Amino acid sequence: MDLKEINYMDLLEHYTQQFKDNISIKEVVYQMAKDNLIDKREMRNRAIIKDYDNLIKDTDNTINDIMASLSFKYDLSTRMIQEIIYKK
């Protein structure tokens, strides 16, 4: 489905009906990924970048420690983590 063709109000209505009163952003994002409306790899990369930014601000760890931590968390090589972060 082309993203230009999506009526986001209809999509929101669809997910609201599907989840009833228990709707959360996390559930909607998971469902959109499941429906192939969001690229799962792009979402993972954005999560990695957000985690990296938070770790840089909130810890005294070295860059190498942060890369190793993210590598373990996301089950990717440190080289892949570096490529994702430095591509941002």
C-alpha cells in the first residue's frame, strides 16, 4: 500500500475500533508494522538512535561501552550499531 493513498483518519478509526478502550501508541505501532505500514527496520533504527542519544546524555559511559550495550540489546554487531547511529 502506498503511504500517499492512506487516509490517516480512517486508519485511526480502524485501530480505535480494533483495540476498543485499550488502545496505546505501542499497540498501534506494532499493528502498523504487522500491517506493513511501517518499516520494521526503520523503527528499530530509530529506537537505537533514541537509546544512543539518551545514553550519551544520561551516563558517563564511554562511546565503546554504549556501542557494546546497544549491540547486546538489539543483537547486532557494534559495527552495525555504528552505521545506524552515524547515518542519522
